[in-house]
Amino acid sequence: MMQVLLLNADYRPARIVSAERAVVLILAGKAEPVQDSDTYMRSPSVHVRVPLVARLVKMAKIPYMQKVPFSRRMLTVRDNGECQFSHCKSKGTTVEHMLPASRGGKSTYENCVLSCGPCNFKKADRTVEEMGWTLKKKPVPVYGPMVLLARAGSRAALPEWAEWLPAPA
């Protein structure tokens, strides 16, 4: 099933919808195509090009800056699936607490990063500073627009969408 990136009237990402839903919005005058694909939808009376990206005509209220509850999936999206320790180039497979849970560290986006198994094992219950390690990037909270990346998944996120989707922090 083809998916379409739906932008708000101000060109910020709103959600990802099916091609059928995007065409219905366009035919109803509620959206307009921004970037078309090579695919068409046809009926006996109408023949419409399916968009890759569509924009709503009127602004819709979307909680862009709403914090997203902590989850491994969103942590993986935020950290691009990579171990966040600067000396490591491996895939991130475990959740690592900067302030270890054994010392009262909470499972929050500000305290957790993705790490590979060997780095997680070496760090154990110490802090990054105690290990003398550094992070590739500072752990930051996850907000609404990043959910689009998680929902789209790597299979569905089209290169044509990169211009409108937020880059992971």
C-alpha cells in the first residue's frame, strides 16, 4: 500500500496517510498535491495522479511539541539505531542509562541512549564520565514530529520526504 506524507498548511509534517485517503482529501478540496508520483488512481469519471506529498489547505491543530512517552522504539528512531558511544560504530541493541538505574537513574529520553551489547556490558553500573567515554550526541527528549519517522519505518520513509521530515536530533 502506497503512503503519502501529509503536510499542514504551514508545510510542517502532520501525518502519514494512505494514497486513497490523500486522493479523497484532494478531491474534496481539503488538500493539494505538493509532489506527485508516477501512479494514477482511476474511476469511470475521474483520473487523479497520486501524490507522494500533499498539503492541507487549512491549518489543522497538531500538538507538535507534545512529549512522547518513553519507548525503546522511539529511542531507536532518535538514535538512528546506532550505539551512541563515540568510540563505537556498532548497531545499538540495548538501552543504556547514563545515570545507572542501580543509582536511581530513570528511564527517560534525557537519561537513556542506545548502545551495543559490548559497550553496555563494559559500562556496567558506572556513568559515562567515570568510564572516560563521550557520546556522539546529547540525549534529548522526543517530540511529536519524530513519531512520523517511527510510524513510517525505514521501508516506508521515502527519500522524497526527507525535505519535510525532521532530522533526528
